[in-house]
Amino acid sequence: MGKLIVTEFLTLDGVAQAPGEPDEDREGGFNHGGWQMPLLDDASGAVMFQQASSMDALLLGHKTYDIFAGFWPKAPADIPFTGLLNGVPKYVASRTLTEPLAWANSSLVSGDLAERVTEM
């Protein structure tokens, strides 16, 4: 049996919203997009990559898939995550997306999510 490991970018006050670009997730009037980028450095990036490099696949929600699929397929090859994220299978949980999904190696997970993840 495999492991499902959840990785989340979360502020100390409980904000779990897109950390990368200032405009990538404005839902609910959130105006602090990009909060994480000024805090990253080479050491933290290396730790995140080391942890992620052992993954066999990604399980994404619709919104995260849209954000990732809009960036990673065109991301510079010198970013270590580019090859990793583009190469692994991606499973996307959504009730509104339809296949085929645009990002290579992406498959839609529909129906009962707990049941489907257990099958995977």
C-alpha cells in the first residue's frame, strides 16, 4: 500500500492560499498573494525539492491543477521542480473538469474521491 502525503503551504495564522504570485488566487477578497516568495531562499528550496523528489505522483484539486498547469509546462528547465512536476503522473480531483486534461500525464479523478484514492 502506498502513502498519501499532504504538503500544504500554510501561514502561522492559518491561511492556506496560493503563495506564489500576487494575483494567482484572489478568491474571497484575498489580497496577500505572493506571501511566500519573499521568504524563500536556496536552502528552503533545496529542502522542498528533496522532499518532493521521492513522490511517485501528484494528487491535485481543480484550482491547484489550473495554477500548476498554467506555469509548469512552460517553466524554465533550470528550475529543479520543472522536470519533476512535468514528469510524474498527475491525478486531478474535480467535478467540473473534463478529459482530456491539457497538462501531460494528467488524469481526472471523478466519483467518490476517498474510494478512488484508495484504488490508486
